[in-house]
Amino acid sequence: MGQDQNPDLRGIALAVPFLARHTPSPKRADGKLFGGLQAMRGAAEPDLAGRVSARLRWDKSLADVKIEVSASGSILELKGSVREPAQKKRVLELAESTDGVDKVTDNLEVATHDP
């Protein structure tokens, strides 16, 4: 889409920074634009459990592992099963090093292989 194809969007893009600077404080009832932007920004940020789950999904060594992650405040609980102790160690490392986590409750199990 070229710049000239939608002049309305260009006008909106130019107006938003101006409106954000000149809108009353979000503490006042008429500060709707800034309050809406803040709400949208907050909605786009995943919660603690979501951030940890994303880190686990992105780790290649955990590709086949399904871990249930739940959070209550800054306390995280991990449930599920891993194939080997190294995977469990990696899950705990990622969870504990996530910003905002104060404590991790480890309810992970290492699957046993029958000979």
C-alpha cells in the first residue's frame, strides 16, 4: 500500500502523538485517549504464566514437553512430565530466571522408562 493510497490513515498517524501530548491527565475522567492507550498496552503484555510458557515453548530442548504453568502473584507452579532430568533442570532454570518470579513450586515428574 503506497503512502498516497490512504491519506486518512496518514492523518490519524500524525494526530495520535499530538492528542496523546495534549489530552488531560489520565487521572481525570476526560483523559480517555491516554487511559485507552495504557489499557491497550497492558492488554498486549502477557501475564507471568504466559511469559514463562512462551519461554518454555521457544526452548528447542523442550520442544516435545507439555508443561502446565500457573501463577498466583509472583509465585509460579509447574505441572507436567519431562523425559529426562536435564529437561526438568532446564524448565526450572527458565522459570526461575523469568522477571517477576519470586518462587517456583515444582510439581514436574521425570518419566520413567521401563526396560
